[in-house]
Amino acid sequence: MKTTIYKQGATRSQLSKGRTSRRPTVARVRVAVRLRPFVEEANSTSESSCVRGLDGCSLEIANGRNSQETLKYQFDAFYGETSTQQDIYVGFVHPILRHLMNGQNASVLAYGPTGAGKTYTMLGSPEQPGIIPRALKDLLQLTWEEGAEGRPWAFAVSMSYLEIYQEKVLDLLAPASGDLVIREDRWGNILIPGLTQKPIASFTDFEQHFLPASRNRTVGATRLNQRSSRSHAVLLVKVEQRERIAPFRQREGKLYLIDLAGSEDNRRTGNQGLRLKESGAINASLFVLGKVVDALNQGLPRVPYRDSKLTRLLQDSLGGSAHSVLIANIAPERRFYLDTVTSLNFASRSKEVINRPFTHKSFQPPGEKVKLAQKELMDPPEAKRARSQEELEDGTGSPDLPTSCLKLSPLKQLNTLEPAVQERLLNLDRILDSRGSQGTSILSTPRRERTALEKALKEKDSEIQRLKEKYKELEANRLSQRPKELEEEENGSLASPCPFPSQTVPMTKPLNRVVPLQLIQEQTTSQSKTRFLQKESQKRKLRPEPPRGQPEQQAEGLRTTLAMLQVPPDLLAESRRRILGLLNTGSAKELRRLQRIGEKKAQLIVGWRELHGPFAEVEDLGRVEGISEKQVATFLKANILSFVAECFTALPRKDS
Ligand SMILES: Nc1ncnc2c1ncn2[C@@H]1O[C@H](COP(=O)(O)OP(=O)(O)OP(=O)(O)O)[C@@H](O)[C@H]1O
């Protein structure tokens, strides 16, 4: 059985925010999960929950990849369906408010899929007020008490309210002001010049500004939520303090209360057009938020705050000496299952997921036998691969990628090439120059290298034929040395081109109890939910068509383009296989080694993969929001050429 170590990460810092010491330590983000009750009348009677709480810190959910297991997650706190607004506020949020009185920063983030209860948790209703009104009331109360006459400090509280919509920072208190910039002063404080700041002396003051501004927030109807938040709403409360007696020090604490936009699986939301674009921005920024939380909790030296507006804004309030809590909201309905698992994985990425074996029977109504189809769903290579993927994300596995998957652009390392190859490239460069081609030398820009190689490949077909023969020899040599796993993969028993070490989960004594989780059973009858458990070929059939353009024509266009490059079929197949391998297993950093993949695209790819699973084929890249079919074609062309070039440079020199 997998070990159940709960990684606590770096410990919370108690240091006050000193102007000279910039983020001296790294604080762990505390994470709670809140499970909302069923909200649809019809479902509440007929449907059973796919999640259940185990205690005040942990919960379990059926494992869609293996019906003999449930996934158990442990957090700093778990709040079940019956928990009240008061419970979550008092237990998880109220304790951090006191830090503001010491001039420290804090943030509260509500995270989760669309419709899971984030806005309810943060705002609530007049009868059931959420975290925002409760925190404001208590904070104002604290400042009155601590700032009373005769006390050493005087307090002033103010508020700003903004939304981040499609990577634009918009002032909800002054909606006409347009996109605002985020700046950092030399002490590391984050500032938004021009953002409205309203003093609030009482809760009535707060409501007067907050309620009308809330109506300015961008919401829209999606298939899953009639009033879905399309932006991250950020309420910033500043607590400024002045000492009444010498040395008259000043302090400032900032509290961010954030209702994040919901992560969205666009196959289920049915989003198109503007909604799809919004969704792309939402998912991308949530992905960066996940990376920031990961980096903080793992104590990594680099925290990618600058990769999105949301995290940039939170830079001085997430990590460092700040106190941050994240509340992951989840829904009990089975139609939310994939979103729930994604959210739980996000929330617990720095912790271990505990596999707890159950008897197979425990998922079945008494007396019912396991159906063959269900057994097929428990395809061992799938489960093994899924676990390996989790281990890779957790950093507990050792991916051991074949180096060939990682170096698709060897031309950048000119000085490492053998002299003959260098000479050939230089000749090629001279030829191109003599034809009056524009731009810089082939050897100084990778883009130019690619263009030049493309031309060279077209012009020197005969040479390619010769190289092809050599490549075959080389390939035969290489194949004879390949690891066994790769051979198995080609025989169809493994689908991943870059196999990770597998880890088996031995069965321990099954728990003797009936589990009211019927998700797996439903999946055997529901084709749409079995996508990630199908064999690759079946999976492709189930995938919805890409939303844009006419895929068949585009695919045809792509094939024609590749045919024009005259790359030998076996070389083409091998290069596609390697590209797909890297797309499915590479980290954002590794993906950037691919041609045409920058930081943003790499993040989009990893984000998409986390949400939808591996790509079935390279062309699936077009399904990633923000990557067009045209870009996929250019991407493929560039990377195949790069791969061909790799083989070209690897060939032994033949003196002509
Ligand atoms: N704990 C709860 N108790 C009762 N009702 C709840 C609870 N949480 C959420 N709801 C209800 O569920 C519905 C969806 O909740 P909400 O709008 O807060 O979701 P959301 O996560 O903010 O969605 P989106 O990201 O699309 O804005 C609302 O009708 C809300 O009143």
C-alpha cells in the first residue's frame, strides 16, 4: 500500500512584515474542503453522494480508475454538507484576522468548480451570511476595540473591490476606469495605482460601497450555473495603524477576500464564443494559482507569481509572512465527479493521496456480480499509468524520461556538433545567403534554422533518400537496444511513449463495510463518463469534435503540408510519437523545449492535460483553448523538422 505520509510543507511564519526583510520565510497555505449539500430537489432524493467525509480533516471519493479503491484526501479541515457558514468562518477564517492587527497580510480564497458553492461560501445570503460580511464585521469590531481611546494604536480601515476578467484588472467601485496595472514597490508591496479606496468606519459604510459594486461583477449563464461568475472577485481590506505615542510607528495589514471564478470543463459547460474565451482565461489563471500554492507548500525557491494577474496581485499576501487559507468547494452530485477530483487534486497537490483498498463488493448492491465491462474499466496499465502520473505530479515518482524525448532542438548547441555537421550547416547558410534571403544567419536564430532546413529538405530530396537509408540502419541499431517497455508499447500493451516506473498497490485486508458510492457502476453504463478509462482507440471515438473549423479539412491540410516536407513515413511516425510522448508527460518546463511552445502555451497544455487527461494524438493540441488549428499545424511542422534535423545531425559523416 502507498505510504500515507502527510506532507506539511514549510511551517507558518510568525514574522511581522518588516519593510527591510522581504519574504524572509515561506508560509504554508492552509487548505480546507467544503462539501455543499445537494441543491437540486429531484437529485437529493434519488442520487447518492460520490464524496463522503471521514472526519474533521479527511474525506474519500470513489476512484474512477479502480473500483476496488477509494481515494482518501487529508486537509487542514473538512466541512461536510451539514456544516454552517458559522462553522467554516469560526473554524478556519476568524483565526487569521488577528494577524492584520499586527500589520501582517492575509488572504482567503474560495476555489472550486462552477456551481460548487464559492460565492455562497464567500458572500452567502442575508439569512446565512458568508465569510465576507462576517470577516468585515469582526475586523471592524477588532479595530474599534484595539483602537479605543487610551490604547497605543489608532486604526483606519478602507476597502477596494476589483475583478480580474480575462486577465484585466477592473475596478468594481469605479467600473469606467478600465484595465489597471499591478506594480510592486521596492519593498515588495503590491500596488494598483488608480484603484478606488473607500474608507469604512462601520459595517453600514461597507455595505453601501460593496453591495452596488457587487452588481458590477461579470456574471453569465452557463449550462451548469445560471449566474456563473466569469471573473475572480477580489475584495481588498486595508487596516492602517498609527502609533499614538513615540516612536509613532506605522503599520499596514492587507486582507484579500477572493471569490475565484469556477474551473470549467468546457465539454460539460457547452461554452462557446465569449464564454469559451472567458473559460480559457479562468482555467489558465487557476492553473498558475495551483502552481503558486504548490511552490509555497513545497518550499520551492521560485514561486511563479508573475505568470498571472491573480497571483501577481496576491504576491505579497500568498506566501512570505502572509497568512493564507484556501477553501476548496466541492459538490456531491455525481455529474460533478471529474470536477470534484480535479479540485481535490488541486487542493492537495502537495500532499499524498492515499489509496485505500476496498472489497469489490462494497461498491455493488448486495449480491450483484462484477460485470465484465467493469473489469475492463479497471485496465491495469491504465491504472498503473494514472498512478505514475500522480506520482510524477507529486514529485514522488522518478519519471526517467528517455533523453530523446527531451532534446528536439539540438541545433541550438552548435558547438557540440561534430565539425563535419557544423560545416554542412555553414554551407547551407551560405547558400541561403547567396540567394538573397533576409534575416540573420541560420546559425543564430532557431526560427531561421527551421526555415532553412525546410527549404533544404525540399531541394535535396535525393540526399534525404540517402539519409533515409542511413537512418534505417541507425534505427535498427537503436531498436536493438531499446528498453523492454518501449517494445511492449509498440505492441499495444502500453500507450505512454515515455513510460514511468510502475508502482503496484498491493491489496490489504478489505474493509468490511458497504460503501454507498455507486459512481463506478454508473460509469459502466455511461459512455461519456468512461472516457479516461477507455483504450486509446475507443477514447478517440468518444471525444467530441474540436470546437473550431472543419477538422477533417484541417487534418487533410496538415497531412498535405507534412507530405510536402517529404519526410520519410517511418521518420514521420517516430517524430509524431515522440512529440506526443512529450506533450503527455512533459512538465511545463520540458514542454518549452518543443518548438513553438512558449511559457504560456506550455501552461495551457499542462492545464488542459490535468483537466482532460492525456492527448490521444498530436492534433488534439487544437482542443486546448488558446491554441488554434493553424498553430497546431505550424507546431507539428516545426517539431517534425527539428526531429529530422536531430537525425540528420546524428548521422555519421559521409565524405562526398
Ligand atoms: N453550503 C450550501 N448550502 C446551501 N446551498 C448552497 C451551498 N453552497 C452552494 N449552495 C447553492 O448552490 C448554488 C451554486 O452555488 P454558487 O453560485 O455559490 O456556486 P459557485 O461555485 O460560486 O459557482 P460559479 O463559479 O459558477 O460562480 C447556489 O444556488 C447556492 O445557493
